[in-house]
Amino acid sequence: MSHLSLDNTKLISRLRRIKGQMEGVERALESEADCGEVMRQLASIRGAMTGLTREVMEVHMREHVVAGPTEADRKSGAEEMIQILKSYMK
Amino acid sequence: MSHLSLDNTKLISRLRRIKGQMEGVERALESEADCGEVMRQLASIRGAMTGLTREVMEVHMREHVVAGPTEADRKSGAEEMIQILKSYMK
Amino acid sequence: MSHLSLDNTKLISRLRRIKGQMEGVERALESEADCGEVMRQLASIRGAMTGLTREVMEVHMREHVVAGPTEADRKSGAEEMIQILKSYMK
Amino acid sequence: MSHLSLDNTKLISRLRRIKGQMEGVERALESEADCGEVMRQLASIRGAMTGLTREVMEVHMREHVVAGPTEADRKSGAEEMIQILKSYMK
């Protein structure tokens, strides 16, 4: 499958922001913060990760499933997506 | 609400492992890796974050909802949990 | 655990509406409708089921975890909730 | 988009089984059953619905996104899938 050709710079900066949020949870755990606050921060990280994952899926769908150069590429792109969906939809 | 009194050292090391996985995704994006691989790594991070979040929820349920020192503490612990569930169950 | 004392009549009518949606999917499948439409109907059912489940969880949290008559009742209510969360948070 | 050409008979019987489970929840609510039991039944229905939905998505991916007769068909099949993913990945 050809390389990921989405706007990686934007994705990388989103990922770094999420890493910053995780460092916030780390500090909260180190300072034995209130677990309500830790749960809120974890829920916010989950939302950010879900948005990031969905964007990568969209690019994969458009570039490797629909516009794959050959039918074989399209098929393998679709099977990759189906495997990923299995891990999300339990 | 009293501080989070779960085994924070274990949670912190789990969190650091997940941060390491995120650095892996960052490298994959920087090297324009195949988006199937990026999606697989993101799905694995999601699984690890879900497990970590569930553990914090369990401690919160046992320590702040059931065993909160007063009925008022128990009520506010339960309301915190209900708000968190709203963000997970959409 | 004491009986579910939430407004069952409202929950039952919500459940019947969802059953009606499912009959809609059944007709769509029987008439070999477009799978995009079937997926949209299934997503809508999922949303309705999630809302209904969350409401039952809220009542359980308030009535059986926080306000359980004894500490033993509260503990078993919390453990029930923790088991349910495991099935949702994979 | 061409009609859903997956094995509808199997899907319809799965859907009917899930409807039967919902009737079980209806009876449980009518008989004011224990909400732990109602939550377990709802979680089981959710699992069955998720499996059914995933199967329809797989067929859609293979038949309408990868093997759509024209590029325009493939594109519209992919966009339908992307919209559905948005409702699942919040």
C-alpha cells in the first residue's frame, strides 16, 4: 500500500497535543489528584484520539480503497479497513 | 472527593507505555508510513487507553461511590461517574 | 438487588420505538434495500439503545450503588456496574 | 447504489433473534426486574447489533466501495461509509 499521503504535519501536531494531555494525566496521577479529574482528562484524550483515528480512516478510504491504482490495491485497502473496524466494533 | 488512592505507580507506567506507542505513531507519520500500519497502531493505543480508563473507573466506583465517607460524598462520586459515562456512551 | 424502580413505562415505550426501528431494518433487508440505508438505520438504532442503556445505568448508580440500603447492597450494585462497564469498554 | 446483495436471509434471522432479546428486556421492565439483569440483557443486545452492523459494513466495503461498477459508485460508497463511521466514532 502506498504511503499515507494525508497532511501529516497537521496530524503530527494533533498527536503532540494529545501527548501533552497525557503528560497532564501523568502529573495528576503523580500528585494523586482526584480520580474524577483523571477520568475527565482520560475521556478528553479518548475523544481527541477518536477524531485523529477517524481522519486517518477517511484518507485511507478515499486514497487506498476508492482510488487504489489497481483492483488488488483497492481490495487489500478494504480488507485493512475491515480488520481495523473489527477492533473498534466489539 | 479524596485523592485517587489506586496504585498510581502501576497506572503511571501504563500511561508511559502508551506515550511510547504514541511516539511510534509520530515516527510512522513522519516517515509517511502506510496508513494501514498507522491505523493498527492507533487501534492498539485505543485499547490500552480503554483498559487504563476502566481501571480508574473501577477504583472510583469502589472507593468514592460505594465507600465514600458520607452519603453526600457517595452522591457526588456517582454523579461524576454518570457524567463520565455520558462522554463514553454516545 | 431491589427491583428497578425507574419510570419503566417510559423505558418500555422507548424500547417499543426501537423495536419499530428494527422492523424497519427487517423490511429494508427483505426488500434488498441499499446497504447505505440499512447502515444508517442500524446506526440510529444503536444511538437509541445507547441512550436507553445509559438511563438504566444512571438509575442503577443512584438507587442501588449510592442509596443501597446496606453497604453490602452498595458493594454488589457497584460490582454489577463494573461488570457491565467491562462489556462496553473494550 | 445497487441493492444490498449479502445473504439477507441470515441477517434477517439474526435481526429477529435480537428482536426476541428486546422482547425479553420488555418483559423484564414490565415485571420490574432487577436493573443489573436489565443492563446485562441490554449489553448482550448491543453486542449482537454491533456484530450485525459490522457484517453489513463488510459487504458494503467489498461490494460497493471496492467493486463498485464505476469510480463514481466507489466514491459514493466510500462517502456513505465515512458518514456511518462518524456516527460510530465519537
